[in-house]
Amino acid sequence: MKKLKVILVAVFCICIVLSFSFAGCKAASQEASAATEAPKELRQVKYVLPRSLEVLDDAHVWAGLKMGYFAQQGLDLSIEQSYGTTDIKMLAADQAEFAIPSPGFQMVGRDQELPLKSIFQVDTRQIFGFCVKAGSDIKTIEDLKGKTISLGDAAWDAISNQFIVAAGLKPEDVNYVVGGESRAQMVDQGQADAVLTWQKEFQLWAGQGLEFDYIDGEPYIPGCANSVVVTEKRLSEDPELIKAFGRAYAQALYFTKLNPEAATQIVLAQFPAIKLTMEQALPSIEALVYITNDKDTETKGYGWHNVDEWNLVKKYMMEIGILTDDIDVTTLWTNEFVEYYNDFDHAAVEADAKNFKME
């Protein structure tokens, strides 16, 4: 009997120890889970585009939203449309946190004392060019002399003229007409000879049935294009926001590179009015992958600014007379956060891309 009591007391003690142990494990497990979850309170931030929203160009951003990368960084990201230089003026007026202009527009903004700084190089290759009707006698940018070019906004001549000058022409050698969102149709209907466009967009037009030939601007001005910019004030006062946005953006680009079909499906679901099949839309997303991945992204990571490429843009901006001051391009951007952007769980994004369920 005495032996039985000893055994019962021992069992009772073991149970008490185990109960504390299980409670401790459960608390530790909950702590670990909470640490990996996205913050419960998301910060609302606005990302403004210099063109229409309902296009394929931003498939990587929509993919990043869909896959939860921005939420994981504590951000509730909204995307808004603007035209011309309105996007950078919105930043300067504190009406948005992020914009994505071309380097040339950012240089013009600095020339006009808009205190902006690029924090993430998105397009690491030149994206701009011109479309003409299929079979046109216009084969090169040099052939645009005396021709009419359709622009989405009057301010876009700052982009077009860089390539006109790089081809040995003068800005006055061409005529411009503003066509807005119908600028491609102006060429299709014979109201203009060419239209300023870019990688991702002209592939969309092809999917929509517009028969164009593309004149690539990259052989004339090789290098970078649009990047994400913020105000210098926000950069100095809120670096944690910059880091959070940049890391989510890098994850989104990596996901899109690994599974462009998934990114295509996501953006088509976001904008059903585009009315393209996967086969029709995929070339635009493959072009997106091409222009956002190059030797710099392979060696430096996503977001890296290349000083030589920015100086090349500056060269032609000064030649066309849009830029009046010889700006030090290294004051226009920072590579300070690139290492942080790219220090994400690559295996997790790879698993996301691999396991994405296509419909």
C-alpha cells in the first residue's frame, strides 16, 4: 500500500511537470507563429503610375499583392493612375508615397527643384521604342524624319526626343500629336505615322489585334528606364517604409521571373476588361521579365542603379535642351537599401511560384 502511494505521488508530480512543459511549448509556438505573420495593422501607402492602370505592365505588382508580399511587410498598397509628370508632382505635394517615372522625368523634376530620389531601379534595360503599321516603309528611327508621332501626353516628347536626337535627327524634324489612350488607334487609322510605346505595351496591342512593326529604342540608347522614386524628405524621415516597400517589390519581381504564367493570370483576373487569353497576354509579361532582369540584377540584386546608364540618359536630355543643368546623377538615386531588399526568403518565393495553382 505504501509502495502504491509513492507511485501515485510520482505520477502526480510528473503530470504537473508535463503540464508546465506543454504550456511553455504552446506559448513558444504561438510566439513563433506571431513572429512570421504579417503585422495586424497595415500601413496604407499609395503607388502612383504615369499611365493607365488597366494594362499588363504592372503584373509583378499585382502578383506581389496577390501573394501577400506587401502585406507581409506591413503595407496596404493602393495603386493610382496619373499622366505625364503628374505622378512626381503628386509625390512633391505629399499626395502619394511612391511613383515610377523614367529617369528623364526625374531629372526634369530635379531641374525644377522637385526634391525626388530614386530608391529602386525597376527597368534595368531600355524599354522605349516606336510602333508603325505593319509593312510600313518606316524601318528605323531615322525614317521618322518629317513624320507624325502620337504621344499619350504632351510631356512625353521629353522621352521621344531623346531617341530622335540619338538617331541623328533634331526634335523639330518630327511632328507630335497627343492621342491619349487612343494613340495606337491613331496609327492604325492613318492619323499618325508612329506611336511612342514600350516593351510590355506593344505586345498587348498585338494581342488585341493591332498589326504593328516595332522599332526598338535600345540600340540607340542602351540602358535603364523607369524606377521607383520618393521625396528626399520621406527617404530621410521614413527609411523603414522604403525598406519594407523595396523588399516586397523585390519579392514580387522574383516571383514573376520564376512564374510569368502565374503573374499573367493574376493581372488578367485583376482586369477582365483587357479580354486577352493567356497566350495573347503572356508575351507582355515575358517582356516584363526581360527588362527587369539583367547582369546588374544577377550580381547586385533587384533595385540597383547603374551610374553609366543614368549618365547616358542625362547626355541626351541635355542634348535636346530639356535638362538645363549638368546634374550629378548619383544625387538622383540611392543604392543604400539594395542589400536589404534582396535579403528575403528566396526559397519561400520559389515555393510560392512552384505551387501556384493555375486555373
